Amino acid sequence: MSTLAPAISEPANVPRHVAIIMDGNGRWAKARGLPRIAGHQRGAEAVREAIKGCIELGIGVLTLFAFSSENWRRPAAEVSHLMTLLQVYVRRELGELAGAGVRVSFIGDRGGLPRETQELLRHAEQETAANRRLLLQVALNYGARRELVEACRKIAIEAVAGRIDPAQIDEASIATRLETAGVPDPDLLIRTSGEKRLSNFLLWQVAYGELLFMDTLWPDFTRQHLRQAVDEFQQRERRYGAVSA
Ligand code: FPP
């Protein structure tokens, strides 16, 4: 995945859901002698590219890992900048996203976010709730293990109340209590910057997803990279544990 290839995507086999771990903002900035926040700013522009690319390709869901529950460990100034950048981005882009038929939704522990941010997220979700062209899920203060713990807690509460028989608990019992309930699992998960980890992102949902690690740093990501990733996805054979035909 190091060079750009011409797009050869087959429309019939486009992934329904693409998830992206946007990584490499800091290294992009460092390589240019810029502060890390400059990398995040350019990263926000790459988000526009990813969204446009998904619309062009007919991808139904795009999930972006914008801030993990572990990212609070970063210097306070960087965390504060990321929160501000996100708010600025949502305010600036909301009209265009809504006009393009994008439904925006946020997953993660929003109770831990600044109140002002929480209100903005709610507003963005309400404004775009009826849109159906692309579902843009932004993971903010998100951690997959916490999401799974919460789902288990909900099941336990219902079991104690006698509404769930423990013998009947199955995969659907968990999937329907995740924050992504009702959304198809990612077919393709992309991580940029050469790192090859899931970093506590959508651990349940990517069980059968194709994983694609690109060397490109996130601020350099364009819709051409997305096309290239989809092309590679289309060349892979997904067997879900079965044998080849
Ligand atoms: C990882 O790069 C990136 C992040 C933790 C933040 C991602 C945020 C954005 C792209 C900003 C805007 C987002 C939206 C949805 C509008 P890193 O800082 O870990 O890079 P490094 O590994 O090179 O240090």
C-alpha cells in the first residue's frame, strides 16, 4: 500500500462499512518541524476527503476513531486543542454534511466530555437524523472494552430483574446492547501510519472485518487512498471460517 494505483473498484463489492483508525498526525507535524496540533488540523482536512470518498464509492457507513478513552493521557494542551478542533469542525461542516445526506452519530462515553461538546454532538445528531446517504460515526472518548463492559452490565441488570434468562444469552444479546446496535459490522478496517494494532477500537464489531494497514500518515490521506484500500479489499477472499468454493 505504499504507492498510489489507479482505481479499479468494482461497485458491486464495495464494503458497506469502513472503519478508520486515523493515526500519524503527530509524526506528520514533527517531520515538518510543526507543533502536533498542526498535524491534527491537517488531519481534520483528511476527514473531509474520507467522507467525500465514501460518498463517491457508495459506502454506507464510515466510523472514525477521533479520540480514544486513553487519549486523555496526552498533554492537557493537546487534549484541549483536539476538543476545540472537533467543535470547530462540527460547527463548520454540519451544514455541508447535512446537505450531502450525511447522518452524523457519535459513539463513546460522552458523559466524560465537556458539556459544551456534548450539546454540540446532540445538536449535530438531531440535525442530520433523517439523512440516509452515509452514516458517519465518530468515536469520541471511545474504548471497545468499556463498551463491552457496559453491554454486559445491561444484560446482568436485566437478568437480575428476571427479564433475561442467562441460558438464552447469545451474540445478539451483546451486539444489540453495543453503541453500534443496528449498524452493520465494519467489512474493512483501515489504520494509517504503519502501526499494526487495533488499540481498543471496535473489538467485537471487527471480528470478521478485513484489516488493512497503510504507511500513509493520516494528514496525507486522500480519497485516492480510500479507493486503493477498497480495491485491495475487493481482491481479498472472505470466508467467515468456511472453506473456499
Ligand atoms: C492520531 O494521531 C490522531 C488522533 C489521536 C486524533 C485524530 C483527530 C483528528 C484527525 C482531528 C479531527 C477529527 C474529526 C473527526 C473532525 P497521533 O497524534 O497519535 O499521531 P502520532 O502517532 O504520529 O503521534
